[in-house]
Amino acid sequence: MLIGAGIDTVICDTLGLECRDAGLFLGDLQIDLVYNRLVDFVLAEPGHSAVRRAYQTGAVVLTPNPHNHALLANKRNLTLLSDPVALAGLGVPAAMIGQLAGIPQTRLVTPNNADELWAARRQLFFKPVSGHGGKAVYRGDKLTKSVWADILQAEYVAQTIAAPGQRMIRLDGVPTLRKVDVRLYTYRAQTLQVAARLYQGQTTNFRTPGGGFAPVLIV
């Protein structure tokens, strides 16, 4: 689609990119913008060094980039957004605090609260602060001592379990229950599109029979 619009476009591994004085290159092709499909959100891995240098020097537009991820997607932010007392102390208007009330209470896992969180684990989900796609996410009631030890060595948040919504669909003519979440795709604080994901299991996926993306009708 981009090539058809006259925009030179390539899909490549980061190892093929080189950061030079003149900018970021793939062979002889200078790259102006990188759509970042990596899950190394802070570009810490050695194989991403060229992209990291190009971003740090302003030689390329990177989207999403480490700054935006830290500002908008790092789960540490949820510890503040789910704390009405802290928000009020920062001067956040009461109306906005009310709008944020649907965020499940979230706390950073630390050595100081580890015993308390372990005791309350059956009501909690444990998530890595910079994770994605449900990887390394654990329901507290499924935790083993060995996994808990790994969590304490990493950077995790503990979030109060919020049961997903559910919808009934027809699967081969049989009414079947599926979990559902609704996603708002936004740009510059404006909603561009609304979609739902139907699934079963602990996390959203594309393997559930009858699952996947579904339209959202606003009435």
C-alpha cells in the first residue's frame, strides 16, 4: 500500500540496518522512518544498537519509540493512575479521577510488600512492567514458589483481578460463551477506530475457535 502511494518501503531485520553520519541506512537506502515492531521497547538488546543510535541522535523517526512507551505504555504508570489519593495530591480534577476509577488497583512488586502480595495473591494478576501480549503474566492463584521467586527478581506490578466481559456467539450453530475486550485505537488523543477481541483462556489470542477481531457497533 505504501509503495503504491510512492513511498519507498522495506521490511527488514534490525541487523541489516547501519547508523552512519548521514543517518540510518539499509544498504544504499536511507531510512527516514522506522515502524518499530520490536518488543525490546527501550532498544537495549545489542542487535538493536543501530536503531538506538539513530533514534538518540535524531537521525530517524521511530514509532513507537522508548519515550512514548515509557510515557504511555509502561505498566508502572498504572500504579499512579489507579491511586486516587496520589492523583488528588497532584491536583488532578475530581472528574478525571472519577473517569480513571475503572483502572484496577495496581502496585509495584517490591521486597517491602512481597509478603503482603503473596498472601493476597489469589485476588491479583502479576505483570512485567514492560511486557506485552500476555507474556510472563501470572494469575496469583496459579503461582508457584519458584515462579514467585523469579517475579521478585524482575520488575513486576500486581494488579487486582478484573473479570473480563463476556458475549455469546454462535459457533457452528451452537451458542458459545467467549470473553471480550474492547480496544480504542487512538492518535493525538483522538479515537480513530474501535474494535473488540473475542477469546478464551488467560489472554487474548487468535487461536480460539470463533475468536479474533470483532466489530463494535455504537448505538
